[in-house]
Amino acid sequence: MSEQRVAEPMEIEVWQGEIAELEVDALIVPANESLFMTMPVARAVKLRGGERVELDAVEQGPIEAGSAVVTGGGNFAAPYVIHAVAVGHDLQPDADRLRRSIHATLDIAARLGLERLACAPIGLDRGVSPLGWTTRCRTSASCSATWSS
């Protein structure tokens, strides 16, 4: 007989504002495959967190869409920034890539024992994916993730 694991309850808060102001364990930002922080949310994180955040990310790239990398938090209270690549250079909406990037992000958080995450919208990069579609994928991936922290 296989043992079933029950996920522990989690609290989710929806907040609108500047992600960089939150005191959390990690900021999760959308990234492109090269990991240069050029998209609006990533650019704002780079401006407040410092050049080191982008340099540390770029040193790990390029990576394929559906992946994520982690860097230090730079000038933030959050010790980490997780860069999630959900949209590739082809700018095509792809639910599988989106799910894989979210799972990769949650795997990094679990490996590092992070519990409080602030997540900017992932998968909406350059208007590629519709909001409702992206939200369904994010919710599905988040709810099915296995947390080991």
C-alpha cells in the first residue's frame, strides 16, 4: 500500500503594489532566456536590488523557457530572487513551459527552505498569454507542487 502525503495548508495573500517592498524569503520575477532583467517587473527589481542581481542571473544563463534560476537578493530584505522563464524567444503561449517554470521556481524554494514568496505575474511577458489562462496554469502548478521545506 502506498503512503499518501497530504499537503499542509498554505496561506495566500493577494497584494497589489511594488513587489520590492515586501519582506519575504524570495522575490519571484519573470525572466527571459538570456536572464537579462529587461522586462518591466525585472527591470524594477534590478533598479532597487542592484546590478549584482542581474549579473548573478546572467552568469547562469542562457536557460530554456520552462526553467528558473536563483540569485542573491542584492539590496532587498529578501535574501533571494528567483528568475522564472515561462515565455521563450518565440513569444508563443505554452502552458507546459509555464507549468515547468513554476515547478522549477517552487523546487528552488523548497530546496532552500523558503516559505514566504512574493510572486510577480509569470507568463504575461510582452502580452503573450491571456491573464485568465496564466492564472489557471499558475494555480494548477502551485497546488500540485510538493513542498519539502
